[in-house]
Amino acid sequence: MFNTPPFFWIMAIRILVGAQWGDEGKGKIVDLLSAETDYVVRYQGGANAGHTIKFDDKKIVLHLIPSGMFNGNSKCVIGNGVVIDPIALIDEISEVENLDVDLKDRLYISSSAHVILSYHKVLDQVKEKNRGSDAIGTTGRGIGPAYVSKVARIGIRVGDLLDLKTLEKSIQKNVKDINKALEHVYSEPTLDAKKILDELKPAIEQIKPYICNTTQLLHDAVENGESILLEGAQGSLLDVDHGTYPFVTSSSPTAGGACAGSGVPPLAITHALGISKAYSTRVGNGPYPTELHDTDGEKLRKNGAEFGATTGRPRRCGWLDLVALKYAVRLNGLNELALTKLDVLDDFKTIKVCTHYELDGEKTEVFPLDVEQLERVKPVYKSLKGWNTSSRNIESFDDLPELAKEYINYLEEYIGVSFNLISTGPKRNETIVR
């Protein structure tokens, strides 16, 4: 059972990233570590992410609010790198408050974060529909178009919501341009700028008390020696620069994106913690070398309840890909790992892990950055014996089944980084701390 973390976790500034294609169990691990953390900071993504937390027979899926709200008294910051749908955010605030959590002096929203408006969601859905068979598989929640507005310098930031006259002019200008595309390019109905503003006003009033300069807030925390946990969304293999482009998210969920999305300086970071499932999953389109289309794949999906927390879509399932995981370790500079959903493998007689790729007849341990090459690779597997007994409710690594320990030891030897946390169930206390 998790109580107080080892001393080297205290007063740390840690980045927590997904080391696969997302859905690795980041919400649970952030919730676990937040008991001894002063600040938990979400640094990128938007409401396309779903972080599931289970505690005290309660369950909540957070999309924007950091996952440190329920264990301890961490200050939870939505950083400047996040794109925020204000209407989705107030719904989430209500969900958290319904669990008897007081957000006063606990929730902080960056005034520099960009806003998702209804026209971003319309553009997202229209563009995805027009891609046809080349669809990316987005959630349709406006994330990509909001980041496009940001880099095109026509975005609206959270701080802009506090000046309604200027906000109205910006919305009108953007809608005028978007309507031209909707009408003449996509043959879709046009939008009403006044309606968009009117829908937004109640949300503005509710989030106004939480808006502040979070960069200054975190700079002060660093100078005061306080502990910070930087929480990423999605996974490293979905990074817009280093992932399976174009089948990626629109931001940088890697460690490199944490500083830009929060304002915390790189030299302040002490730890980089990667989260990996004991197998792998992927949602949406794109290459996935170890994907299974057989009974083992169906069994992983059933045992792991692999359905998207945000979309409800069934996740694609496959064996653990060590080539991809080692790439994520190097990319993020990970010096510690957490292994989740070990219990999902409890009743497999044989468990496979991908140790190499075969590409055009050549064996390689290099993760290809060209998506067409990655589509062509054939996974080379090593078969390991399953332990065929339950790992649930085990509190010590030494008490795990011998074959489960052998599985973990093999992974660590290949990757070169230790699994300091091992999750054997969805609840907070179903975690082994080594």
C-alpha cells in the first residue's frame, strides 16, 4: 500500500510523460504522487485527453483539471501550453466540486493558455470528415484547430476573456474568415459570432476567479524549493514532432514540451518519469507494429477494459513494443518508469514482447520516424512464460509471482531504466512502490 514516497521524491521537480501512444495510466500515477507534491501542472493538450482516477470507490475522468486534486492539497495548475474549452472546463469543475473538493486556492488557470471556441470544434469535425479514408482519427474537440490559431497568431487567450469588448471583436473577425471557408470550401453552414459569445459568457464568469499569471506562480515555487509535478497528456509516440506524424496530436507531450507549456526552466527539472502499460494500446489511425487482430488482442481489450475515457472508442491492443518504448526513454531522458496494468496479463500462458523490427529484410532496433517505413516493419518477438495467477492486492515486488518478476526484470534489462512503480489494479492503493 502506498504511504509516504521514498525520500528522493520529496522536493523534486518531475516531468511525468506517457511513454507509448497515450492511455498509459498517467492519471492514476499523478494522483498517487500528488499526496507529497506542492504543485501539479498540466502542460499541454486539451479536453481530448482523459485521465481516469479511482479512489474510495469513486471514479472520475479528468480532461483539463490536473490529476492531483484528490490526494493531498496540491495546487493544481492548467498551464499556458494547454488549449482550454471554457464550457467543458466548467462542467469538469462541477464534477470535481460534487466530490466535495473545494477548488478555492487549489485551481489556477494560466492567462496565457489559448481558448477553444465552438468554431474550432466545427472546423475539426468538418476537416476530419473531408479527409475521408485519410482521416487522422481526432476526437473532434477542436484541439488541432485551436493550436493552428495559436501559431497563426489569431488565437484568443484566457486572459482575453476578461475584456468582453475586445473579445467580441476578435471572435467576429475570426468567424468572418472561418465562414468563408465553411461556405465556399466545405459547403457547410456558417456560424453566428454573437451566439458564440453569448454561449461563452456564463463560462467566463465561472472561471474568472481562477485566472492568473501561472508562470510567475511556478517561478516562485521553484525559488522556494517547492515540489512540482508536470503532467503530460497523450503519449510520446503522438508528439507532433517526434511521433508517428501525421497520426499525432497537435502539441508536444514529451518532456521537451513540459517547460514550454508551463514556464518551468529546464535546469530546474530533477526527474523524468515515464508511464508504460505492461502491453500496448493505441486509439485512432496510424501505424502500430505490434497490434493484434486475434483472440489475444480481444483478451487484452476485455481484461484491460480498453475503451477510450474521452471518446468511448475501443482501443487497438497489442504486445509491448520495446523498440518504441526504448525510443521514448531516450527521447524524454527518462530516469524512472512506472509499469501499469500488470494484472491484465495475469491469465496469459504466453506473453510476447517485441525486441526488434524487421524492415525490408533487415533487423533493426531503431524506431523509424518515417510513417511509411513504420507501416512496413514486422515485429520480432521474444516469448516469455505467463505467471497464470493473480497479481492483484500484492504490496511488495518480492511477493509478485516469480514469472511476473522475471517479466519486469527482462523489460528493465532491455530498456536500461527501472520500474519504480508497478500498478496491479486501477485503484490508488493497488500500486507497488520499489
